[in-house]
Amino acid sequence: MMFTLLGPVRVVTDAGDVAPGPPQQRALLALLLLRNTPVPIDDVVGALWGDSPPASAHGTVRTYAARLRQVLAGTGAELRRSASGYHIARNGAGVDADDFDRLVGAAREARRSGDLAGTASALRAALDVWSGPALGGVRAEFAAAQRTRLEESRHTAREQLFEAELALGRHEAVRADLGAAVADRPWDERLTELWMTALHRSGQTVEALEAFRRLRTALSDHLGLEPGSELQRLHQRLLRGDESAVVPPVSAEPAAARPVQIPPDVRDFTGRRAAVDRLCRILTEDGGIPVAGLTGLGGSGKTTLAVHVAHVLSDLFPYGRMYLDLRARTGGAVTAYDALGSLLRSIRPGLALPGTTAERSALWRTLTAGRDMLVVLDDADSSEQVEPLLPACAVVVTASRRLLELPAVAWQRLGPLSDEESLRLLGEIAGHRRVGAEPEAARELVAACSGHALSVRVAAARLLDRPLWSVRQIMAQLADDLRQPVVMHEDCKIVDEPIRRAEASLPAGPAQVFRLAALAASPVRTVAEVSTMTGLPRAEARAALEDLVDAHLIEAVDVDTYRYAVLIQAFARRRAEQVEGPDRCRAALAGPGRRLVAVA
């Protein structure tokens, strides 16, 4: 059995094709196959309808899922639903997109070993997997971005096939295909360069010079640009009648600048082994354009992790490792237009920039296509900001929340450090001997930091600043700070700031729930308790709590059960006293028919 995505979305069995249903139902099937991991129903709704889902969206998704189960009955594959969301259990069924990725990976290995014939053979087989434009028959919010990603992978494989064929001397065989490819992508300099080479080798130098003229005119008229240096050098060789006008080797390095903008790796990077491994795996998987995302509360270490992995994988990205701070936390996020200007100037210094965001975005993808580059887009503000910035190469996006309108991104939620990781980090900064001398106090200190990486670093810095203080004394001062109605110490203000930003991003209702639900002593809250404390219906209380989970302000620990971290609960309690006032706080604690113990 086979699922097809690289053409019309189909379910192909030994007995023939099985109709997957109407466009939105096909979209659900395609989404689950592309993700290949459980997808929460809210993510499904966002992927199918974007920011404007119908009121019946959740029910419609359940209906589509039930119908898809019937479609898949007897095929071996199953649509399942778990606490984590919907997913397709393939049970041996193939997916054409996976076959394409596998063959592209085989071509990459052949190219590395110098086997050009094997490279060309694997790439031809990969391109033969395609049966039409990607995700045919799918109409959904996520489909456009996914089509672009898949089609860019197809284009890269086709370009690499042309390179290999020319290196093998098969210019006559690929000349017509190259001409058709240039007609499809008339501004693609690399394709034009390959076509000019094939034409020249076939005795059609005049036609090769005309191809250059057409490209230069198009670039000048529409983008205000001149062709790149490699193409101009080829043009000059053809004008001189230089018979050395050959395509650069398949492994040739690019002529564009190779920026290395990644900040220095932190010397005391600690823990996060599973997160590091997963991010490395996403960025190095064969086939397609890897797009990874990291979310978490500010100060949880998203940027640190992205930078660390960029250094770990530095040898895999010889064309450059770029970094851009999109500054969402400042309240003055960089516009996509300005960000593209910065990115384009980094890889083409002195470039005359196009005048619109769309043109800059198209040029950015063109210049990064087929390049072993890594781009880190840090502290993203919104899908609208990031979507034009996504290159045709590996990218890591960090954001305070998942950007649901970017379904191609493989998101990873960065939670708190474990107690052991926090202890190691404390020791790396403050000294393992000093921390080891007071193991119990050190454990209490990192527990009070709630696994928040920034908080552990601040606590370690306070230890360094006070060499005569014991860990127990630092712990006592921190505990006293947490009990104060207003934070005065500068260290605590630093720790509070990312929590304050997360609270400020909430709608009014969930923000009030965040503050009031923190008042009781226990860090654990059920939906029923929050409903009692706030007076909200249970459905509204649950929705507000899920908003807090998305903002990384509480953690879901069971069905309808949530937990505050110590630091965050202390912050929310202070905010309740400041914003809600004493009467509202007392009412929350004395909710009807319920006695709750206030935090001392």
C-alpha cells in the first residue's frame, strides 16, 4: 500500500486507488502523513483554516477523522487518536515523499563518494516518484507553504541531476530539459548557467549568449539586479571563445559570501541531551528543506540551544551559518521587509535590494536554494513576520509560542531543566566544589528556580558575587524575595521579565485566570477548582488554562489537571494582589462551596 503526496493525494492499494474524500478531508490525511507524529486537534484546525476557523471546526475535524478511518479500513494503515492528538499508524504502508527523500539521500552519498553515475541514477529515480504538483486536490491553509517546501526540494534535486549529467558529458541529453526548466524559473541564475553550458557544448554558443541576455534584462527590469559573478564569468568566457566554458564541479563551492554570524557557544552549556539530539536530527534528515522550531518561556534557553546546535553541526553548513534577532521581546519586532534586507546583504554584499517584501522573499529563496546553509531566526513575533523569511535551506525558528500558520515547521517545546541538569549548570557557573559542599541547600535552590535556565544562571551569578555567603544563605534570600508583594531586588526583576512578557501576551480572560488560580497554596489546579475560583464555566476555565499552557505559564500534568512552577506561581500571586485587589483575591479563595488555603 502507498500514500501519494507528490502529485494528487491518493491512497493506493493492490486493488486500486481508494478515494480519500473531499479536499479538506484529503488535507487532514496529507497533514498527518507529513507530520508523522500526533497532531493536537487545535493544530489541525489551525492548519486547515488558519486564523478564521468556522465555529464547527472541531466537530468537522472529528467527522473527517471518522470518515478517514473508514477509508483506511482494510488497508493496513490506521488513523488513531491519543491524548497527544491524531496520527496515522502506517503499519508498513509507504509514502512517496519518504521514497523521494530516501533516494535524494542515496544521491547525496553517491556524490560524496565521487560516483557521478550513481548520483544521476538516484536523482532520476527520485524525480520519477513525482506524478504532478505536490498535494494535488488539497485546499487548506497549510497547503501553500507545504507545496512550496516540497516543490523546492524537487527543484533542488532536478538542478543536482542536471549538474551530474553535465559532469558526465551528457549535455545533449539534458539540453531540452534545461531549457524547459529555465522557462519555468526564468530568474534562476544557476539553471541559466547550466543551460548556457549545455548549449555551448552542443555547438549553440549564440543561443547561450542570448540566454544570458534574457536573464540580465529580466533581473534588471524587475529586480534592479545584475547577474552574479559566476554567471558573468561564464558569459565572458563564451564571448572570448574560451573552450574551458564548462559547468563547475558538482561539489563546487558557491561564489556568494559565506557568512558566519552565529553568536559564540556558551562554555557552560549543560543538559538538554534529548532536545539537542532531536534538533540535530531534524536539521540533518535527508530530503526536503529542514525547518525546526523551538518554543518555550523566555529565558528557558531556546537561543542557547539553537546556537549550540549551530556550532555542533558547523561542518555540515559550509555555505554559511546566519543569525538574525527578530526582537519580538522588545515590542518592536523587525519587519519582514527589513529582515530580508539584512539577510540578502549578508550573502550578497553590495546587492541592490528589490523594493517589495515579496520580491525580496523570492530573491532570498533563490539565492539560498541548493546551498548547505543554516539560518537561525531568533525571537520570532508572528507567522506573518517569519513566512517571507523562510529560505530554501535549513532554518531554526525560536518563538515564545508555536506559529501555527507555519505547518512546515517541526516544533519542539523546551520545558524546564531537570533537577540534575539545574544542579550541573549551577556548578558549572558557581563552581562544583562550592555547590557540592552543600548538596541539600543546592537542591533546594535549584528547585526554587523551577528548572528555568535563566533563573539558575541568576542564582549562580549571585553566588559568585557573594563568595562569603553559603548556598543556604542565598536560598533563604531567594525564598524571602518570593514572599514579597513587590520584587525589589534587581536579580528577581530579571527573572520576572520573561514571565511578565508572557502574561502581557495573554487575552484579558486567561490573564485573570493566571493570576487568580495562583492564590491557593498547592501548585496543582484542576479545571473544577479554577472554575470555582473564577466563576467561569468549566469549558471556559479549561480553554483559559490551555492558553496558559501554550504561553508556557503552567504545565498540563493530567487530563484537566495543571501545575504552576514555583517561580511562576509566586509572580502570578503578586500580580493578583496588584491587579485584582484584595477583595477579588479573597473571593477567589472562598469560592462557593469550596475552601482553598491561601499562600502564606
